[in-house]
Amino acid sequence: MSKILFLSQPALGHVNPLLNIALQLKEEGHDVRFLIPGVKNYDTKIKILQNLTAAPEHVENAGIRADVVKPHIKLLLKAPLIPLTKGLKEMHFVAGVFSDGLPYYTKKLLDYFQEWQPDAIVHEYLFFAANIAADLEKIPYVCVYHTGLPFYGPQVPPFASGLEITAETSPEKEKLIAQEKKFLPKVDAKINAARAHFGLEPLASNILRRPYSSWLNLVLSHEKIEAERSQLGENTLYIGPSFSKRKDIEAGDFPFDKLDKTKYKVYVSLGTIFNNKPQIFRKIMNALDNDVYQVIISGGGAFKTLQKGKVPANCLLFESVPQVDLLPEIDLFITHGGNNSTNEALTAGKPLVVLPVGGEQNDNRQKIEHIQAGLGFDIDDFDKEDIAENIEAIRENKIFSDTAARAQKYFAETDAPLTSARLICWLIENKKPFQRKKSLPYTITKHNFNEYLR
């Protein structure tokens, strides 16, 4: 059996999709490990740092060894500032943070490789040091993208701009395109300076906006629910979402018997990091306080505050819920629009109302509206009438539920953990980059898999 090392930035949203692939490989008898920037058992009151330091324990609770590499000092200093940025500025700030300290991380990886000698590397796309270390040691490496959002396309605006997906231009779009054109070379320069430091050839430009592994790039989505993307190359595949092996709260602990089959059930969650927004939850509860709806809220950091106030009779309030198990039982999902939550909703065939908090979530809102699987609006500028009107529009217009049902069908054709495991083993066995036949679609499914490896 083979040794496969998983490398991820420490946020749980980055770790979880990789964890599902690792669990599949472990089931098949392979030796798998994670290496994550961070510290173990570190108590902090800063919410974002709590999330970052929880990742290693989260992986080990799933039964997989997680080693840590001491974070570069710039990550520690800059991570608490991420909530102070939004939109394109936030993505540029995050990409800048994760491209800092590349020579430092590369040396740490090389030391780890020498000790453990992995047969393949699997890393999420913002772990830029992985390609440098893997190229130096000539180890196959798989770059995993949580969605197709970063990639260029004929109608696609700058990544994380939150602008509408359209070929039409506007002064705002032109301004953000100009900002992105100034920023992308800075990321390229840091990555290629680190590669030059170790005697490697530079990667082609615009690394942040295209698949960059020379071995294999995997996108956790389906091409039919993405806006058209370009520059994908022949070693990039869509493989569907990766959460089928996810273990959160035991489903048996949730009172599914309290769900009212006679009501239109609306589930509300704002993710795992920036969810301490009691005023947002309260506004949603008040907007839906009538007999038509049953509202299920996963309050997270806002739970205790919400619990102290009035909770409408048609509302079930929890600190957290088994989201993957709950989604098939509801009718509509009000969400922050994170990649994992968006994929989980579409896998369950549920339309969405997206209230982006930050990061890629604004782009997910635009994607959901573009494919007509839901609606969205600014989380900082809405009133309860906006909520009620959006939900009524989705409830009364079948186009939204029909689109979500089609997405469910597309995703049902895929099995990301199993497909990833087979492709990783193929790379190890063949010791050469994967090449998709041009006659085949970009999306690999459970049914057409063998055609890709003939």
C-alpha cells in the first residue's frame, strides 16, 4: 500500500473536503497523514484563530494522524485581520498571507518528506509550498479546488469580486479587473521567487486563476453547475463534492421527529467561523414568524444570545446541527454561501438564499443566481421584507427547485472520495501526469471512470 500526505491550510472549510478523500484511502488500506500549519491544544479567545488551531484535532478525531508545522510568523500576525477585509480585498489579503513564507514552508516539507517518504501529495490550492517541495522531490502531487470559482471564463468577473456573471462590462467591473491585474503578478512573483530559490523553473503567470499542478487538478464540483471556465487544460477534472464520509454530530442526537411535514421548512446557518451574528438570525426569525414556515436555526456563536431572547413558536433553535443529514429534510436553505454548504445543499437538491459573509461566498451567490438555484442579497443591507419576498419567490417559482433538483442529479453521478482515491493510486503506479482524452468531458463520474484511464 502507498503513503499519501495531505497538506492544507488550517481552516476547517479547507480541511474537510481533503479529509473525506483521506478517509477513503485509509479504508482502502493506504497510510495517510495530514500536515497542517498550526499548533495543538492551544487555547485562544480569537474566533478565527480557534478555527485555525482546531484543524489538527479535528483530523485526528476522524482517525487520521495530523502533524503540525509551526506557522510562519506572518500567518499568525495577519490571520486575525482577515475579518476586517471584504470581497476582492479579502481574497487578495488571504492569498497574500498564504503565499508568505514559502521558502520556510518548503524546507519544512522537505524535512518531513525525508522522514516519512510519501508516494504522493494531495493539497488544497492555497497551500502553494506543496508544488515546490513536490517538484524538488519529483513526487506526484494533486491540487484540489473546492469549486471552479477561481478559474477564468468568458463571462466570469475577478475571483471573489462578487460581481454578476455576465459578458457585459461596467465601471465597477473594469475597476476590479484593473485591481486584480495589479495583484496577480505579486502572487506569481512570490511563488516563482521561492521556486527560483530552490533552482526550479517558474510556473506560468496568473497562478491564482488557473489549475497549476502539472500532475493532476481536481475540482469538487460539476461542470454543468458552473459558469463556463477556460484554461483548464487536459489534467483537470471535475469530480463532484467531497463530503460523503463526513462525520459531525451524530444524526441520532437531532430531533428529526420535531420537523413539521405540513410546513415549508427553512434551515438557517451562517457557517462555522463568522456566525456570531444574532441580529441577522433575529431578523430572519421575525421575517418568517408565521404558520406557513418552520424555521430551523444553527446559531453557532450567536446561540447563547438568541436563546436569551424570544424564540418564535415556529422556530427550532440549536447551537449546531448535523447539516448533511438535515438538508434532505428541509425545503430551503438560508446560508452564508461557503463552498461546502453550497455543495451540500445542491447535493440534497435544495434551493438557497445566500447572504455572503466574505471570501468566495459572494461569488457563490452569483453562481447560484446565474444557474437559477436560488437568490441572494447583502448580509449588511437587508430588512425582514427582503427575506420574506425572496423566500416566497423561491417557494412559488418552480424554476429554483427544478434547478436544484438537476444539480442533485448531476452530483449523484459523482463520488469524489472514491474517484480521487483511484486517480491518486493511478499517479503513484504510473509515475506520470494524468492526461484527459479531449473527447471526454471534464466531469468524471462513477459510470465513465474507466474511459479516462484507458
